[in-house]
Amino acid sequence: MPRSVNAVASRARRKKILKAVKGQFGRRKNVWTVAKNAYEKGGVYAYRDRKTKKRTFRALWITRINAGTREYGMSYSVFMGKLHAKSIELDRKVLADLAMNNPSAFKAIVDLVK
């Protein structure tokens, strides 16, 4: 009896990965072994950077809040400490958005905290 290799499934598996790496540079897009490595490494980067994105956005929000509070003579840490002491439940994302796009509302929050 001849050996069964299921070429249909193998081809489908390869096509799926080659489709996923379609836009990449050089041999990463059309050579199976290189493409498979690129696909796996890309998955590792995607998993890692979903976590990293949260850190970088938090850092960006803190920078924006700090810049906004320094205009009114207060540092970020003092502002956040007084915000928590007054039990104002606004997260950093909202505060950063107010500092950037609605300075009058942000000034009202800073005046409320002072």
C-alpha cells in the first residue's frame, strides 16, 4: 500500500502562512522555511508588544498630564496625589485628553485640586 501524505492539508498549511507574510521583504515572503520563521517570530513580537503598548501609552499620558500641570505651577506627582486625596476618579487617559484638547476643563480640574 502506498504511503499517504495528505498533500492537500500540507499545501493549505503552507498557503496560509505564505499569505500571512505576503507583504514582507526579501525571501521572507516566498521561501517556505524563511517565511515560517518570520511568521512565528512575528507572532512572538505581536504577543510581546500588546503588553508593551499599554506601557508606552501610560507613559505618554503621564507626560501629557505633567506638561499640562506644569503650566499652572504644579508637578505631575503633586497633582495626582491631590487628585486622589480629593477622591476625583479620573484616569490618566481622560486627564491627558483634557490636557491636550480641552485646556479650560483641565484648568478647572487643577484649580479644584489646588
